[in-house]
Amino acid sequence: MTARPTLADVAAHAGVSASTASLAFSGSGPVSDATKERVLAAAAELGYAGPDPRARSLRRGRSGIVGVVLEERVRSAFLDPVKIRTLDGIADGIAPLGAALLLLPFTGGESEGATIEDAPVDAVVLIGCSPRVEHSLEILRRRGIPTVAIEGGPTGDDVPDISIDNRDATRRGAEHLRGLGHRDVGVVTLPFDAERTSGPVDAALEARASTQVTIERLQGARDVYPEAPAVAAATSSIEDGRLAALLLLADASGRALPAEARPTAIIAQSDLLAAGVIHAAEELGMTVPGELSVVGFDGIRVDGLRHDLTTLDQPSTDKGRAAGEAVVRLLAGEPATSLAFTSTLHIGDTTAPPAR
Amino acid sequence: MTARPTLADVAAHAGVSASTASLAFSGSGPVSDATKERVLAAAAELGYAGPDPRARSLRRGRSGIVGVVLEERVRSAFLDPVKIRTLDGIADGIAPLGAALLLLPFTGGESEGATIEDAPVDAVVLIGCSPRVEHSLEILRRRGIPTVAIEGGPTGDDVPDISIDNRDATRRGAEHLRGLGHRDVGVVTLPFDAERTSGPVDAALEARASTQVTIERLQGARDVYPEAPAVAAATSSIEDGRLAALLLLADASGRALPAEARPTAIIAQSDLLAAGVIHAAEELGMTVPGELSVVGFDGIRVDGLRHDLTTLDQPSTDKGRAAGEAVVRLLAGEPATSLAFTSTLHIGDTTAPPAR
DNA sequence: ACGGGCGGTCGAATCGATTCGGGCGGCTCG
DNA sequence: CGAGCCGCCCGAATCGATTCGACCGCCCGT
């Protein structure tokens, strides 16, 4: 009795065949109530905890698990509210499947453990864009695993991509600033590459950029302000937003630049970055939006920020949910198509006409 | 050729037996380089993506997946930096296993999908304490799945519990305040129960409290200030901390109470709550620590907070790592024991002698 | 009273890989 | 030159459950 009992043991104990016992558990198939009850009683008596999920998934061909590839360290992904909302949406979208989420580590390659190369998943959602998406897609395609990408950049026809209007939305934010009269506008961008190079954005950095979202949003800003100086943040966080903003607003000694030498508005590529920009401005003694207008992106509620941020409200949760629903459709054998969501400009109290 | 090739197909294509092909893939066992290469070549030619993880895990008896039960909605867990750090630590601790993390939904009961009742996991880590832990433990014990709890309260001998000195640590924080001369101290607590009842803490609420951590930390404060008024926050967030603090510092109309009618210090049961307390104080025109001292708990760096919070630095990541290591030991058949970590009082710039 | 129909149960094949014992050559050493 | 040994590969059993087709009474209609 040391080993865990198997379905066969239960069946024997109940005096039925294994197949009948199986039917009694799965509920599908014709089994008389009396028999079912006897099987259940035998199971209880033997301490049988239900069919082994491993064996079941081998036979059924499905594991009931959906993988999520975060494309970066689990840790940093957890710090990004947008990713969290997206995860939340995915969980919601796949709810009808009753599947659990398996967090797959970034596809570094030589990590020895469970990766997309070798995980018992029925489908996978790739979040975020990076050069690795391509590689990941290849593996998944070879394994024949239905895949959905979120902001995955160009994927094949077989992989639906859920995205938003990054460029267009940012352009609308920039046009809002232009409408207010701003002429000198700076940009604080998300990371450009996997190395998270931070600092002023020059042609060289732009050239080797590998993060689709960053590029698209920068293009949107450049559509209105072609000459806008940009500074890349190392991560999408308040602190890195603050550091990036200081490069636009202060001199090397940390003193605020004279009003005519600094931008009157900053477009931040995420709300966390925008919050950091506001902190930097206030730290330098500037008022927001009096002396500096700030536009964010995402539409998250930054915990602790006491401003109603002007931002581009993106439906992160909806994106995740759409990805989850696409997964459900793919698993049902139905086609799923790419989908682009639209962000809406939310005008808060962090933008106003420039002082000069 | 529409179906995915199996190991047997590859073996046939390479002109070897299935067993040899298996050895060629797993690397273990004596296989000549020539044969191995031929098998790999055949695999490449057939588009074979490696052994099916389902079959492998059935045979091997291990799935390479460790489940994590968050005991609350995935969404809210993601918003708690301590949980995230803990997850991070777990990921680190189980790294030698090369296992992936499976997020299991709170054990609500009637959720139909993958739960701890039915998930292909080799081990499980239960995070957080709630009345449900008991139920979860029962299921896992029956399934014979090695389990480790974090702040799980009283578990059996077979389930190691990783915890910290909640009561003692809070007491030390309170003693620090007493040493500074504070006599009127308020407490902002974590939620008391699954319903997240918020507002002033009375005997009734305390009686039906089900969250171990909240109670222990409150006891620690009461050890020094038996009469301290307490207000429960709905969640561990800056905003709810702010709301709770307002109940201690302001009257119904939102105006600050006169200095002699309000506490000179507030003990918050988490750093997020503490940040909210500071926001509330500043909003009411009080200075920190001049007119209000604030002590937090956790020792996270609150993104955007411009104070060096006096807090009880708890090793969240270490806790997670210890849990992960306990999992590794359990899976290796070695015994793993409960472990209590110690928090250290970090004295920042948010505590000072009271003004009066 | 007899044949068809049907609900309920059982046998056996199957899912795909792993693993262990055995066997077959070839090489080495006496 | 022969026996022994070793390296490499194969066969077959196994992991535990699911599922499809077969089978067997029993009930009902005529």
C-alpha cells in the first residue's frame, strides 16, 4: 500500500473493469449510478486521488496547460503593470478551457529546464516583442503547438498577433501637444534592445533597435516632431523614467536647464516612465503641467501618483483576453486572425499650453 | 505525413530501434557518435521536435513542473511586490530542477480547470495564509505531492513552512518608536479576511480574522502599544494605505485632526501601505517624520517613493528561495524542515521623535 | 413467444517514450 | 589462436488512463 493506487486498483476493489472505472470518473459514457457510486466508494477507501494527469494527458493528447512566454526574466515582467494586466486578460480569455498558466522562462537557449522546446503545453502565448520571437516561433511551429503573439511584430499567417496602434496613438498624443502649442518636445522611450541600453537615442541605437513597440511609438512622435530628442530608459519603471527625464531637463550637475533650453513637454512611452518624468520635474522645481507637460502611454493607474495623467489608454486586459480567446479558437480548430486594438487619448491634468 | 512524427518514426527512418533513438536523444546510455548523429539527422529530416513531454513525464513519473498556489486571484497577487519577490525566489530556488512554474488558481473549489486537484505537478508551493490552506493541504497530501508552504500557519510535520518573525519584528519596530518617545501610535493593517473588510478594527473583526500574518503583526504592535487603534486596509496598496491613514489622521470631512487628537506615529503592516500613509500625511499638510513617523514592513523599494522608509526588512526573495530549495530536497527524498527567517529593522528617514 | 433494440460493462488496443536485461560482434590479452 | 570482455544496440515490458468496438442480458413491441 505504499505506492499510490491506480485506477486499476480502484476498479479491482470495486469489482469492475478499469474501463468502467474510468467512465465513472470522467462522467462521460453510460454508467449506472450504482456502479459509479461503488467505484467512488472504492476510490475513497483506497485514498485514490483521481486519475493521474500525466497519463490522462498522454492519452487525451491535451494537458490543459497554456504556456506564457514573457521574453524576459520573470521578475521584471512582474514589475510591469501592463504585462500583469495582460496576463490577467489571458487568464480570463482561456477560462473556458479551464487551463492553468505555465510561466516559461525567456528562451535564452541553454537553460536546461522546461522551455517552449519541452513543455507539456497545449498552446502558447508570446508576450512582447524581441528578436527572440522569431526563434520561439520556429520551435513552436515545429512542435505543432498553436501559438498567439502579443505585440509580436510580423508573424506568419498561422500565428495571430494581438497588437495596438502604437504609432498612430502616439501620433495622436503628439498632436494633442502640438494643438496646445508645444514646439519643443522630448521623448522618453522604452528599452531599445535586449541589452536595455539606456541614455540618449542616436542613429546607431535606433539602427540596432530590436523592440518593435519602442520603434513604433517613437515613429509616432516623430511624425509630429521629427526633431524630437529622445532618451531611452533601461526599464519601464518610475525610477528609470526619472533618470531619463533628468537627461532632458537638467545639466550634468543635476541643475535644471534654463527654460528656453529644455523641452516644454515630454512624451513618455509608458505611464511608469511618465510618473518618473513628473517626479524629475518636481524634483527640479518645475510644475506639471505649468512648466512641463507630460504624456504617458498605457492608461494604468500608477499607484501613488497624484496626477491624472494625460495618456494613451490602451486596453491591456482586452489584449490579453483577445489572445486567450484566440488560443481557445485555435484549440477548437477554428481560425483565429490577428487583431489590432485602438488606444484612446485620455486628457488628464498633466498637459497644458506651454508657458512660453 | 500530416501527423507529427514520433520517436518510432525517427528510429525507423534512421534504421535503428526506438530504444536506441531514445538513448540518442536523452544522451544517457552508450550510443556511438555515428548512430547518434544518424538519429539526429533523421529527426531533422522528419521535422521531429523532440520527445513528447507528456509521454516522457508519464514514464519518468515527473513532469518538471512546480505548481504555485497564490491563494488569491492571480491579478492581485501580481500587484504585491512581496509576492513577486517570493515568486522570483522560488524560481531561483528550484533552478537546479530546471522546472517551470505553473500558476494555479486559488482553490476556489468549483473552478473546473486545472487546479491542485488535477495538475501535472511534481511539487507545490502554497503562498500566503488563509483558511483554504488546510483544504489545499488535504488534497495535496492525498495526491502524495510534496508541498511547501510560505506563511502557511500551522502545517503538519510533512509540510515545511517558511515564515518570518512577524510578531517579533513588528514589536521591534514598535519599540523603536517607543524609544523615540512616541506614545500615541496607530496601526494600518493588512486585510483581515478573504472578504477584505476594511475600516477600523474592532473586536468582532479581530475575532473572525483568518489571515495569520495580519494577526501576528498586530500582536507585535500591541505588545508595545496595547491600546493602539488599528484600521484595516482592503489590500496591500498605496491607495488603500492612504485611505486607511485618513481614518486615523483626519475627520469625516477630510480635514486633519488637531495634533493632540491624532497619533504621532503609524505602524503600517506593509511598505505599500506605509507609502500610502505618507501620501495621506503630506496631503493633510503634515511633514514626515516631523509631525508623523511612519514604520513600514517588507523592505521593498516602493517605486516612486521619495523617502527612505523605516521598515522591517524581510527577506522575501530568500523566503521564496528557501521554499524552492525545500522543494528540491523533498523531491530528492531528503527531509526538509520548516524555517523561520528574521527581519531586520531598517531605520530610514521616516521616523523621528514626536513633536509634542 | 420471439426478434430487435438498448443500456451497461468489459477487453484490448493505444498514446509515446523510457529502461532494463540480454545478446552480438569485435578487440585484447594470455 | 582462443577465451573473455566490453561497447553498442535491440526487444519487450511498463507508465496509467482513455476509448472504441464487441458483447450480454433485459425489456418491449407485436
